[in-house]
Amino acid sequence: MRCPYCKDPMEEGCVQGPRGIYWSEKPSKFIPPYKKNTMPLSEETFLTIPTIRAHRCQKCEIIILCSKEKQVYW
């Protein structure tokens, strides 16, 4: 995958969170965020760390998440 800003190749990896990964319009004080316009990007589990595949551009310092792949295990 190439960076949409600088067109350099992006590094493939993952983003992890201890209680799930969520998209929200505003930051939340609660984990997980129980807000109206919140979208879970990973499954909540007790036995594994929620993980989602991502691509990172070191130059532009951006990360693109692959949210259609809800849970990724390596």
C-alpha cells in the first residue's frame, strides 16, 4: 500500500488496545466508549489483545486502519 499523501510505500503492521479499538467523533472518558456515534473496530476479548491490521507512513506520521478485518491474529 502507498501513502495517500506522499505516495511512499507504507509499512504493514497492527494497532492494539487493551479493551478494544473504537472510532468516535470525540474522545471518551470511558473504556469502551458508550457514545451514540461510536464504531467498534475490534472485538472485545478477555483472552487476547484486540488487534486490527494497519499501514503506517513514517514520513507523514499517519496510520490507516483496515476496519473490515475486525480481528487479526498473528
